[in-house]
Amino acid sequence: MRRASPVESKPIPVRAGIGLRAPHVARVLAERPPVAWFEVHSENYFAAGGAAHDALERIRGNYPLSFHGVGLSLGSADRLDRAHLRRLRSLVERYQPALVSEHLSWGAVGGEHFNDLLPLPYTKEAVDLLVDRIHEVEEALARPILVENVSSYLRFHAELTEAEFVGEVVRRAGCGLLLDVNNVYVNSVNHGFDPLSYLRELPGEAIGEIHLAGHTRKTGLAEPLIIDSHDDHVCPEVWALFGQAIARFGARPTLIEWDANIPSLEVLIEEAAQATDRMEVRRAESA
């Protein structure tokens, strides 16, 4: 694999960034639009070379980068996929992103990969498993990672609440937390808990990044159901919860996730500007 120059990525500013998606790469290269930072899905760059890497190397010179993984399956009963971890390590060594993150989920078992972020039972056994896996990943990458709370659509028998589970994993592993505010809201509706109580239980000092996204609210069902679809604007309720999060924890680097029905670059930049404006208002109020 051809290596980029050994220059560390620029630090992620405490502003809102957007996901780097294929429809916008050419414009980003040609116009260098006013985006604070970009997040990329790590697995999209596991191939050894090609146009995608050529573009990312150029973008890396102009913007801070965060790498967000979706396929490591930290919570699987199987051992970590060593080939996957080697590819991730090679990618991180090549680009030296400012942040690296993964999900508190599983998506593979028995050598089969399900291409999904499946939830875990909130048990002490699952905490133990995740802590060991996070340590293994951090040792392989020689750097700390962030782990993200995920959306879910069913409940397991639980020894802990979701927030207690997430907090216990983060505290014991000593890793960072990627707080997905949309996922907190989605789960609060799907499972009937208070999202503000959820926030109060989190280790705020560990939060290194926040995610915001759109979702799909299903209608005509016997019970409320929201799908974490990442295909629309951030809704007013999630904006309000984001305000509560930054009031409690302070402003953090924040990402607008939009992965389906991808809009124009201008729409994403405007959505990110709304998040940045809210953070700046909060900082002014706290000054």
C-alpha cells in the first residue's frame, strides 16, 4: 500500500463536520468548500489503492479527518477478525486521523457478516467482553478509540440500563465515547425511557465526538417505532436533545450523518452550520 506523507492529521475543531460521501468528493477537491472537518467510513478505504485513496490523500492535506468503523463487530462472541484489524491499522498508520471510532455492537458470528450494527444485551458479561475487545483494538492501533452507542429495535433481558451499560464500558475500558444523540432519541421512543436521564448517567468527560442524524418515524403501528435511517434533516426533537447535551457536557466536535438520499453539499454544509451555531451560542452563554 502506498503511504501518505508521515504528517499527522489536523486536530478536529469543536465545530460541526460532515461525512465525506462519494457524490461530493469531486467538488471537495475542486472547490475546497467551508467544511470544518470530514468523517469517513474506514472500511471504504480498505482497498490498497486507487482513485479513492488518491482523493483522500489530497483532502487530508486540507481538512481534519475522523475515521469511523462499521464492521469490526466489537461485541461478537467470535474473536476479532484479525485481517480486518490489520487493514484498519494500516489505514490509520497511513492517514493518522485525529479520531478513530467504532460501535458498541456486533455484526458477525461463525465467519458470517451481517452488515448491520446489532445491539447487545446490557449485561456484565457483555461489558467484560467489550472492555477486552476495546483494549485489543487500542493495543493494535497504538492509540485510543471512541465507541458509539447504537440504535435498537428490540429489548433483551438486561442487568443494566442502556446508559449504565455504555457508561460502564467506557469507564472500565478507559476509552472515549462517541455520543450519538439521534440514537439516544430513537431508543428513548422505541423503548420508552427519558433521554435526559440517559444523558445524566453518561461519563461526560469521555465524550470526544457527537453525532446528529435524521431518522424515519413509522406510522400506523401499535407501538411507536423510529428507524435510524440517516436519510433526512435532523428533527426538532433531536436538535433540542443536542442542546441539552452540550449544555451538560460542553460543546464537542459534532458530525452530521447523512448516508441515504444524500442531498447536495450545500444542504449538508447548512445542517452543519446549524450545529456549529448552537455550540457557539452555548459557549457564549457559558462565558
